[in-house]
Amino acid sequence: MSAISNFREIPAPPEAVFAAFSDPARLARWWGPDGFTNTFDRFEFHPGGQWQFTMHGPDNTDHPNRSEFLEISPHSKIRIKHTNLPHFELTVSLEAKGAGTVVTWVQVFENREFAENSRQFLESANEQNLNRLSQEVTGR
């Protein structure tokens, strides 16, 4: 296994950041790296719930995704298991800091070789994803 971690401080309370995850219309707007859009087929935001969607790349390539919500603690944690390749668990933690929120984004990949070979891309893609989340939450 291999972990990839990203962090971001967003100038909004945890409730506002959590709301951008829990609302599928909002999540579809910001999920993924720059240039990607999403079509959600299933979004069951509760532990054991399924999340099935297609990410549409800027090169018109479709990337089907299937995940299961493992844990949801309102305003503090979301844990997701990505069930198609590449297999990983994503834990997003939200911690209040002053008037803002520290978002900790940790992906743990089953295939260490894949994670290490893709580390630079994944770290950059996660940063873009966090940029988009911040824009969704703050409007800037």
C-alpha cells in the first residue's frame, strides 16, 4: 500500500466545506482535476451508499468511477472506497481552524507500484481538485 496526502486551508467553516461534498449538484461541479466534468448516475450519501459517476476529461475521454461511502461524520470526515481500478481509499478530514477549515486529503492505494509511478500526477490532480473545492465553497 502507498499513501498520497494533500492539505488545504479553506476560508470557510467545516459545515460549508462538508456541504460541497454532500450535495451531488455541487460535488459534480468541482470534483476532479482542471478541465474535467462529471455525470453522476448514483449518489447515495450514507455509509454503505454507492457513488457511480463518469468523469469526462478535457480530451473527451470518459473515466467510469465506482465507489462506496464507508464513513460519513458530518462536518468532519468522509471515507470512500474506490471499487474499480485503481483501488484506493480516500479519507477527507475537515478540521476547524479559526474561521476556516483545514482539509486533509489522503488516498491509500492497494497497488504501491501504481501509486509511486503516478505520484506526481496524483498530487497535482489532487491540488487541482482542492482548488476547485475551495472555489466552490468560497465563490472565488
